[in-house]
Amino acid sequence: MADHLVGIAVRRFDFLDACNVLSAMAMKTKRLKLGSCVTDLQRKHPAVLAQTTMTLDHLSNGRAILGIGAGEAMNMDPYGIIF
């Protein structure tokens, strides 16, 4: 699941919060691994991201995958976050 603040395509889910969508998917699936492509730490505090990932991992019985990285300017520039 993409974790972006701005849409990267024309699909409706490109604008949704990745953690919320993954949590919903955890409730509807049993074996699917769940994770974001890359979550950047400039937009989410590390403690909040850790808690969110731990919650997803608990809800999914250990199927959560946390992908973190530097992110992209397209997700930060429109909100005044320096890339």
C-alpha cells in the first residue's frame, strides 16, 4: 500500500491513509502480508509510527511489514515540509 499525502495515480485509494486501509485488510484476510511501500519519517514521529505498526502487527497476527525511507519531495513540498 502506498503511503502518500498526495495521489500518485487516479485510483481512489491513492489518497487514503495506508495504516487504516492495512488494518481493514488485516481484519478481512488471514495470510496476506501487510505493509506500506515506504513510509517516510519526516511526516510521522518514530514513536507514533512504531505504535501504529505494532497495532497492525497485533491485529494481523504478525503479518505487518514496516517499510521506511527518505520519502519524496512530492509528499512534503505542498505542506511546507523541507525535503
